[in-house]
Amino acid sequence: MNVAESKIISPRLIVTLVLITLSAILALASPFEGLDRQGHIMLATMFAALSAWIFRPAGGTLAIGAVIIILGGLIAGIPIEDLTTGFSGPSLWLFIPAMFIGSALRFTGLGKRIVLFLFRRLNLNYAKILGGWFVIGVLFAIITPLATVRFLMLTPIAVSVADACLLEKGSRGRSLIVISCWVLSIFPSIAWLNGSLFGPVFTNFLPEGPMRDMATPEAWFTVMSPWLVFSLVFVIALYFVLKPEQKLDASKEKIQQMYDDLGPLSTKEKGCLISLIFLLTCLVLQTFLPITANQILLAALAMMLLLGALSVSDISVGGSWDAIIFFGIMLSFTNIFNVSGLTAWLTPYLGTIIEAIAFNPLVFVLALFAICVVLRFFDVAQAWIIASIFSLATPIIYVNYGIHPLVSTAVFVSASCLFFFRYAQAWVVQVESVCGDGGWNPAHLKTASILYVIVATIQLALSTFYWSLVGIL
């Protein structure tokens, strides 16, 4: 066997093929009572797709799992339109323009200019940097609701800030700056419905009807607003846990020089800036305008193309079509489970689990989070599979125990943000790929991941009392 063949036939591929074979045996044997042949084929297909997502034999692509699901669904006799409902839904069309708008901020250099502009009048210390990341994270979340775009744009800038502060590679101070930038690019925006994809995606998993109707922007903010406090508490706790050994040496003159080195606004930056002003203005005034967030984002994207902030080549390079396919298939999960009979088959089992933990709101929240943490070892799709399945039980939870469906969603979001399973958290891999050895120290990230679980557990416990006070529980 030559070298090329050995690279193709990798251990990951062998394991994946073995698991896919076992999935085929499951489909043929149909061992589960109460689940018909179509349901067995779809269950086996989900297992095969999960295997491909865990081991990623095809160079890490997520699309292979989506292809497996569509192929398995067609073999099961499910119409193609039922397998791909997520591709025509509004959530995906919130994701696509947001992704390209974020890419424009990165390609044009305007994102870096905005950050340095905000820091240039400050003699930096850790407190100012962490506070700055929080403000910038909220600001950029208003501009683009896609967390991936925000941290891919901001974390390389955090590396530049750490360089300006003369922090050594691998130091605790450098890790603190980059990790906190990454965290604050993601967490604060969870507080409002369209601040990140968690809102449109996770509410889409709720069963159509009363449960989904209860997931209003106002209800979402009421349930998720503790994330604003949690974000700050987490980075403050991280500061004391990491205890940076190096003092900062970054005067406002140095930051000003970095800003001056950017030169005047380029034509592309001007086009991007005009489009962002339009976007921000429309989002702020959306309540008074007869347009949706999707329409605003698409209009801003069209403006960027017209003004030259984005080109056709930028669309090709900046668009993660692999991620688009992945999101589209994940958004189709609820409908796939319904039409294949998996929803009806799973509901009694979910009811049994809920009966065991829902007798008390605090026990329910903490026990559900513990279950999700364990399942995250297997759910490589950032708890999307967990959320899509357990969301089916929200009617039982609400009718029998009075627990608002978004309370469960809050737990799923907390599980989705876990990052000590590197293979199950694509965000980590993405940051490391763009920052290289100038980013965080992996040992420090592991410490931060353990701290996250601890602080998230405390947050959920305190949030339970808060939700009781505001009438959610």
C-alpha cells in the first residue's frame, strides 16, 4: 500500500465505516417495538450521520452527515421536501447574509479598525480590555447575529492586542485576553432572540403551535437575560483563576500607532461602513418598520455587493457552504423526526425521564443540564441533536408542571456552549486555526472549560429562582 492509499484509508474512516455498517444492520433488524421500518431506517441514518460528525473522516467536513441523512431519508421513503425543510426556513436565511456581512468586516479590515478605534484612547489594563470585549461583543452582535463570524473576526484582533501588550506566547495573560474575547463574542448576545443563532435555531426546535408561539422575543429576553451577567462573571472569575503573571505594557500611544498604521479608509471599508450604518439603523428601528430581520440583513448584503465591499470572489472564499448545509439539515430535524415516526416513538421515553426530574423546578433544571453534559460526549452538533429531541417533550413539561418551554431551551444553550469536548465544539478548532500559536494556551483553555461548567451550573441554579420571581416557572 502506498502513502496516498494509507492516507485515504485512515483509522477514522475505518471506525466510521464500521459504525455505518452497524447502522445498516440496525435498519434491517428493526429491533425496537413500536417503531416501524421507516422509523428504524431513519434512526439508523441519524446514528450513521452522528458517526461521521464525531470522527470526521472526510477532512472534517460536516456536509457528509447531511448527505447521509438525506440519502437515508430517501431510502426510508420520506419525500425530499420533508427532509430539507430547514433550507427554505427563515432561520437559514438569517444565517447566510450574516455570515457574508461578517466576512466583509474581516476582508475589508473595518472590523479591526473599529476595535482599535475603541481602544486607542486607553492605557490598557486587563480590566479595560475585558470591559472592552464586552462592549464590542454586544456592538458586533447587533451588527451580525452570527457568533462564528464575530469571534473569527475579533480573536485575531485579540492576538494583535496581546502582541501590543508584549505578552509572551503561552502566557496566562495572553490566554486571558484571547479566551475572554472569544467568550464575549458569543455569550452576551444570547440574551436577546436575534443576538445569535441560538434564538432562531433553538426556538425552531420547539413543536409548532403553543410551544413555539410562547417563544416570543420578550419571553426569550426574560429567560435569557442572565447571560449578560453570566458573561461578565465568567471572565472576571477567569481572571482570578488564571492570575496573569505579566503586567501589561500597552500605552494609548502604541494602540494609536496601530490604528494610524491602518491608513485612511479604503473604498471597500467605506462601502462596508455605509452598509453597516444602514443595517444598524434598520435593526434599531425594526419595531417601527414593516420589515423582518432577514429582509434587513439581505438588504445590507445587497448594499455591500453594490458598493464593492464584497465581490464574487469574497462570496466564494468567505462563505462556509459546509456550515450552511449543516445548519440547513439541522433545522430540518424537527420535521424529519415528525414524519418518520421518531417523535411519537420517543415521546413516552422522554415523558418517563421528565417524570423523574420535573417534580421540582431546580431539580429539573440541574438534572437536565447534567443529562445534557453527558450527552454532549456524543452530540458533536453543539447540542443541536439534544435540543431537537428533548424539545419534543416541552408540551408535557408545560402542561403537567407549568415549566415554560424556554427554560428547557436555556439549559440546551448552556450545554451547547460547553467547550471541554474539543471534537464537539467546532468554535475551538476555528479559533485555533486563525490564531495559531499566538492565541490561547491549550492548558489554559482546559482550565476555562472546567470553570465554565461550574459557573454555568451556578448560573442555572440562580436563574431558576429568578424565573420563579418573574413568573416563568
